[in-house]
Amino acid sequence: KRPAGAPDKALARPIRKVGVIGAGLMASQFALLFVRRLRVPVVITDLDQARVDKGVAYIHDEIIALETKKRITSDEANRLRALVTGTTDKAQFADADWVIEAVFEELGVKQDVFAEIEKFIAPDAILATNTSSLSVEQIGAKLSHPERLVGFHFFNPVAVMPLIEVVNTPQTSDVTLSTAMVVAGKLKKNAVITRDTPGFVVNRVLAKVLGEAMHAVDTGTPFDVVSEAIAPFGLPMTPFELLELVGLKVGAHVLDTHHAAFPDRFFESTNLHRLAEHGKLLDRDAKGKIKGYDKGALKIV
Ligand code: 3HC
């Protein structure tokens, strides 16, 4: 099915509470956005309390940063903090109208997460996945009600990047799609409806750029030569800064997914996997300013 235009906004369900599954950096970033823009309770869960606490601590720190930058008053900061709860108790998702996940990018993990949460949530709750390149339809394969699932793909850094890809599967109902479009609007993001196809639109294009940049390195061109050569195209970051921003493991996974789906069109990068194991690519000073490439990373390629 081709992506439909957005169905009637009148079909959208009201969102009075949001559930977030996963308390990693991506999930914590969008949990903050939900609480800031929707002003509804947001409950966050993860595998254990330590992960949950880390996510909630990140949100609290970001609320302090917003207050310090005078983007919000201290009263607003207190209100936002009061709306965020972390828990390992899935029963707290029972009255959530919108539940979104950003757990590990592995099909089986996401399928099981949704199949489990469906036992706790209301029959008309909407489910969303922030998957970056897995099939949304397959993610919903173990759901009793796959029509309530939609892809809702944010970009890093969530607070700054203006786009959300809303991924429409053949099963996604008009009510679900309409709710997703209205939610994206309330988050003040531009939403585009995309087909449920590997990489959707953005990562398909990005995988090409990042994959070619890594391939140039893998075949002997130094990192800085690649960066300098494409600088005139005006990207806000070099491909290697972008890989570090999204996470080297996530980047390697995105390239793998594309290579698996279209082996004749996308490279796999063994070196990116090795760099991901090494953990860093760029060398930064104490303030995070980039000084150059990490010496260990340079030895790997
Ligand atoms: N996290 C949170 N906020 C950040 C941030 C980060 N990592 N980096 C920058 N910001 C915020 C800053 O705090 C600042 O906010 P403020 O205006 O409230 O103070 C604002 O962004 C602008 O920051 P700066 O002026 O310091 O920085 P730049 O002008 O250099 O812009 C950038 C930084 C917005 C990150 C820009 O370099 C950029 O657009 N880079 C490309 C990012 C991109 O392509 N993202 C998509 C990645 S793909 C993806 O996420 C999909 C996934 O599935 C793989």
C-alpha cells in the first residue's frame, strides 16, 4: 500500500497520558518533548530500575537546562518534573492513550515488548515505534490489534530536528494514523507519512551518504579527506560526526539493515563495527569540542 494522505484529524484520539518504553537517550529525549508539548503525565519504563532512574535523571537535567536558558519558568519546570514518572511496573500503562517504544533495534525484542505491553493497556490505546529501519508491520506481528500500531521515527537531537517520519503499514488504521499526525503537530514537528520500507525515507538516503563515506575510508581515503571533500555541500556535520551523534553501534546497525535489504546498493562496513566496539571515533576536549580523530580509531582503519 502506498502512503495515504493524512486521514481526517477529527478521527484522532485524545492523549491524556503517554507511556514510554525504553529509557535510553532517544526515549528520554522524546519523553521530555511529550511532557513539554502535551503537558500530560508521561510514564517511562525499562528493564530495570537503574535504567529507568538514568532516563528520568536525564529529563530532570534537561528541564534544569531549559530553566537556566530561561526557556521555561521555575514554576513550569516544577510542573514538568511532576508529570514525569519512572517505573518498572507495566500496570502503570493501563490508562495511557499513547505508548511509544525506543528499545534495542532488534525485531524479536520489539515484537515481544509490544506483545507484552498489549496485555496491560486499554483496548483503544495507540502504539508507536521509534524504529529507525525495521519493518513496522513485522514489529506488530505478535499484536492482537496490529491496526493500532504506527511508526513514529524521531531524529537526533530530538529537541532540534524538525521532522518525524510517520510510518503507515497496510494494517495501520485511519484512527491510528490520524492520531499520530495530530500528536506530531502538538510536538511542533513536521510529519511526513512514509511507506513501511527499509530505512523509510531519511535513513535510506542517510545510509547512502554514511555508507559511501565509510566505504571511502575502508578503501584507504583518510577520514579528514572525506570530510573536507564533501564540506562544500553544506551538511551541518561531517558524516563521521553524524555517525558519532547517532551512535556508532546504531549507525553500523542502520548500514547492516540496508545492506541486508539491498546488497547491491548498500555497503556493509566492517570497520564501522570495529569502531563501534572501540567506542569512539572523534577526540574531544573537556568541553566536547572536536580536536580531531581518536588515535585508537585511526589505527583500526
Ligand atoms: N542533544 C540535544 N540538543 C542539542 C544537541 C544534542 N546532541 N546538539 C545541539 N543541541 C541543541 C543545542 O543545545 C542548541 O539548543 P538551544 O538553541 O536551545 O541552545 C541547538 O541544538 C543548536 O546547537 P548549536 O548552536 O550548538 O549547534 P549547531 O548549530 O552546530 O547545530 C545540530 C547542532 C543541530 C546537531 C546540527 O549540527 C545538525 O543539524 N546536525 C545534523 C543532525 C542530523 O542529521 N540528525 C539526524 C540523524 S539521523 C537519526 O537520528 C535517525 C536515526 O534513526 C539514526
